[in-house]
Amino acid sequence: MQLKIWTVISALALVSGCVSDPKPASPAPVLEGQWQVEDINNSGVIDSSFITLNVTGNTVSGSAGCNNFTGSITQSVDTISISKLTLTRKMCPPALMQQEQKYMQALSSIKQVDQRTDKPWVFLTNESAEVSIKLVATATNTETAARAKQDNSAPVRHQYNCNNVGDITMSFVGPEAITLTLPEESLVLKRERSASGARYVAEQAYFWNKGNTATLSYEGTEYSCTKL
């Protein structure tokens, strides 16, 4: 009898050893950070229009090539949703305006993130699993742009303290643009040629920095800023 008991126990041990623990599901890719749009609905983008997508927590923002936009993003285990998109109201050439509307529609249709480890891109797909938007991270381009356009010893990000505004952060997102993070919102500003310092502009704002000082103009009011 004792031999039979040990035989049964041994058999159970062998069976349990052959059954492996189920592997936990791989987490879905999370979209975060600063991205440049390289393609919309397989139609490319207009040269030099510089379309961006910035994701911070539950908020999206960026440049649609003409106007800046903001909105909300919801991400779960297997889906992503972008909604409540609002745009500034600047008028641009018809081709840019049409591309802008196409970009807004594509963002609203996003359902999943396809991030491939062997490629530098991220693909945002719609409900039919078709690629709506192709993104490339701006980190590498940012460092190159910062070195080419600014002092070689300057970091990619600069922090300033502006009178009556508080601390702000200027981040390079391409050779000709920056993201300006204010206490309550983020703006994408494009570079304008200037004989003195670097000047970046958006519809209701501009940022002009030279050395350790800068001037921020926002909604018609100018603020003096000092680099931290």
C-alpha cells in the first residue's frame, strides 16, 4: 500500500511539473512623449509643414501644420482613444488647412498603437486595423537640432523663470520648432529668422531667447524671463 501511495504522488509531481505557469500578457504599448508625424492615411505630409503630436498623461497637444491643437487621450490594455480636439483659429493656405482637417480626423479615428521593436516608427491604427498615422520620436532629431542651432554646450531642454508666469520649459522638437511648457498648457512654436537671438512664434505667443535671458509674449502680454 505504501508503495502505491508513493507511486501516485510521484505521478502527480510529474504531471504538475509538465504544466507551466501561464505567461502574463504583454502590456499594450503606451503612447507618451513628443512625436513628429511622417504620414497621414498613406498620403505623406506637405514638405516643411512640421506636424507634431505631444502626449502627456491624459492630454494631447501639438501642431497640425497651421494651427495648434489640444485634446484628451484615453489608453487601456488594448485600445486608445483621442477626443475633445480643439484648434486655434489661424487661416493658412488651402492645402495646409485640408491637411490639418485630415490630421484631426485621423487622430479621432485612432484605436490602437502598433510599436515595432525593429523599426524607429510608431503606427496608429483605426478600427479596421489600417494605419492612419505614422510617427517618429523626436528625441534623436532634437539632440541634432539643438547642437546645430544652439551653443554646443546647451542641453536639449532649457528652463526659465518668467515674471508673473513662473517656471517654464523650452524643449526642442525639431530643427525649426520648440515646445514651450507653461504652468497650465503647452505650445508648439516655429522658428523665425532673427538677426539677434532665436525667435519662435505661434498664433498668440512668441518666445525670444538670447543667452541667459528671454522674452515671452503670451496673449498680448510680454514677460521677462531668466534662465535657471
